[in-house]
Amino acid sequence: MRLWPLVLLASAICLAVGFMGMLPDAFENLAQSVIASDLMSQNILSAITTADYWDVSNEYKPLMHFWYIGILVEFYVLMPLLLMFVKWCTRMIKCDYYKASKIVLWFLFFVSLILYFSPNISPADRFYFLPCRLFELLAGGLVGIYIGRDGTDRFKPVIRVAAILGIVLILCGSLYMPHGDGTINVVNGLRIDRLLVPQNILLLVVVLLTCCLLITKQRVAMPSVWVRGVALIGKMSFSIFVWHQILLAFYRYFIDNEMSLCFVTVFFVVTLLMSLASYYGIERQVKPTWRNFAICVVFMILTVVPAGWVYVHAGVIRDVPELNVRKGEEHRGMFAEYCDRVYAYDKDFSDSIKEDDKINVLVEGVSFGRDFANVLLESDWADRINLSYIYLHDEKYVQRYAECDFLFTFKNKHNVPQYVWDNINPEAQVYGLGTKNFGTCNGIVYQHRHDADYFSQTVEINNNFYVVNNDWKSEWGDCYIDFLQLSRASDGNIRVFTDDGKFISQDCMHLTQEGAQWFAKLIDWEKLFTSSPI
């Protein structure tokens, strides 16, 4: 009951702020998060949708950090029920409840730890679901049990262990080495660095170190005013947790993606002031009574219902001509269906009627290849090709390799699997598809929609995209589709809008239909399809 009122208030405020200027897809995602957060299940939503806490898009999601509350509430609900069941069992078999509960908790601790390190569990499930994170919460509970019953004197030797672990943690947290033969992620442009000690080991070190510090009950001599200040921050910790990401996300979405010293200072002050207000005005005021519970239920309904309406209507609350979105013509899934139409072409060439004047074109490469397939379908050559699409290379596509006249692949040339070269039609031409990017968030661009130079805006992108692009282009040579070069404006930055004022990409990565049509006009298809094979 202490957590829920503030979660409800925060989600309602986020929905109201999003209403004022979010683009439809972002507002639809926010509405999803509002519903999930109010139902204390943001962790489940995150596992199903983003599935990656470190995804760049999470920086613009005000409620993404509520995944932790979902896990916490699940723990608060399930653990008391479990211990009540253990107590009932001990009464039935007349054994010591204290010993039995410790055995059960230690058993669950090690089961959770095994699940956390299990290679068969996906990173998303490991991060977002309680069974894999239970050992962290149980560690604190077990420490409390031992301190309460046995005191702390016999645990004093662990002070040295805690100090050593702390030093190791600091060192490991600052050292890394390049990952594999490439250090840049071609999708988000971020460097892929690997810690000398894996993150899951570091997490375990943090848990153990925290337990050691709790057991030793170390006290630090501090002036009384400092003690009161630190204690107050500890009491406000939940409020600080709630507001910090909300402020950061909306700042990044509406104002700027850069963190200046001025912003950081204002951010800390505003976060503390809002946390003070919510701690004294809500956390300390709302008591766990049935009346307050009923009020929270009503407030939740008043928040979830409009959020549900927004979700059902795909986040469309106003006309957005830049996306060809008109209020009243929206429908669920409208933003994904254009991109996803390419999946219908995941079929063998033999499944289509082969005409003598048509050429077999095979396109590979996750969503980047999918976008290029859409560009092809928007080109003047759409009626002259027989298109086949595959998400990733696989030996099961040998027949398609053998029958294609052209292969377009989203890979550096040396990363194309050998079985592709062994089985491809000797007369086929093979092209590399380059990476593309249109910034990190169109929200900042959209806020200037009333400015005279709105459609002339361009964006800077991570320089790593150019590094990857130049590397791939040097290997493919003339057989390369350079999307970054096609996207560059006269100022050297990347264009956001087509010539007729439409967003090239809605999410700064995947193409809109207008963006695909724009690229289709820029590519010299005649030269591409009539060049001699390599």
C-alpha cells in the first residue's frame, strides 16, 4: 500500500504530459506502461516488448524503471504466503518453524541463483522475472534472520572480506576489453565492450558485499545534521526512484538529448523537491486502510481507462500529417503492418510463378533487410522482380541461394557465411546493405512543428555509424547500398523528412512508407540490376 499511491500518481502525470506532445507510437507505448505499472507488472511488459533494459529506446520511456516495482510486489505477495504455508506445515508435523523457514529460504536462494546463471534462460527472462532475481531479495532476508537471532559478533571477520570485495568491484567495474572482432553494434551504433569480469558475476559480488556490510553493522562518525540528511534521503529513496527516470525521459524526449552541467544541477534539485513533496504528501500520509485502498482502486480505474483508450487507438490523439496519420482513421498495429508486410515474402522462388522477364531477388538481414525489401517494392522495378526475404542466413535456404539472380545482405562481406558463397547461383550479383540511422528520438524534432524551418531539420548521429559504414563499404566496393550517404543533407547531418515533409523513419531506425518511397527514388535501379555479376 505504501508503493501503489505514488505509482498511480506518477503514471497519471506521465499520461497527461505525454498527451501534450508525444508522437503516436511513443504515446501508445507510454499508455501500455501506464496500464502495466498501475497493475504492478511493468517487468512482464518489458520482457515481452523491449526485452533489453539497456536498449537505447528505454531512455525515452518514463516508466520503464517500474520493472523493479513489479518484481518487488511479486516478492511481497508470494513470500508471506509461502512462509505462512511453511508455518502451517511445521504445525502439522510439529517441527521447529525457524529452522524449517531457513531451510526453505536457503533452498529457494540457491535455486534462484542457479536459474540466474543458467545458459538456457534468455537475458530478458533473467533480468525481468522474479525466479531469477529472487536470490537478491532473499539475501537481505537471510541476513536479517541471522542478525536477529545470532547477533553480529561472530561475523566481524567478514569486514576484511567486504573490503576486498569492494576493491575488486571497483576495479572490475572500470576495466573492459573489446568484444570479438568488432567493437561497434551496427544496429544502435554503440560500442560493444566486455567487462573483464562478466556482469552476472559482478552482480553477485554486489549482493555479497552488501550482505557483508549489513552483517557487520559498520557505523561511521558523522555530524548529526549529516546523519539526519542521509536518513532523510534513505526515507525518500522510493520517491527519488520514481521521479528520476520520469524527469530524464521527458527531458530527452521533449527538450534535448545532451546532458549539460546546468541541466544536471537543475535535475538534482527538481528531483529532490518532487521527492520531498511526494514523500511527505503521499508516502507518509496514505495509511494502509481499506478506505485508502478503495480510493486507489478508483484512481487506478480513472487512469487505466483513458490509457486503454489511447492504446486501442494506437496513440493517435491528433492528426500527424508528417506520418500520414489522421485521427479517426487509426487502428491497432497500424505502425507495424507496413514494415511487417515483407514477412509474406519469406518463401521459395518456386512458390511464385516465374516469368521470363522477372529476376529473382533474395533479401536478407533482420529489419534492415526488411526495410530494403520495402524500398524495392516501392521502386519502379517492383513489377519486374520476384522477391524472397529471409530474416537471417541459414543453410535451409540453399535452394533460394541457388535460384536467386541478386542477393542483398545486411552483413560485412567477410561475415557472409561460407555456405552462402558455396551454394549461390554463379551468375548472381551479391550486394551489401549498409546500416542507417535517423537520430535517437523524433520527439525533439516534433516539438518544433510550429517553427518555420521545421521540415529542414537534420540530426547528428553517432559517429560510430559512419565508422561501420566506411568499413563495410571498403569491403563491398561498388556492390554496396550506402543508406547513410543517401540520407545526408547539405550540412553533413542526416535528413529527418522527405522532400514532401514526411518522416523518413518513425522510430529513427525503420522506414515509413514515405521513407521507403523516398529511398526508392534515390537509388539507380537501372544501373544496379543491369551491372555485370562479380
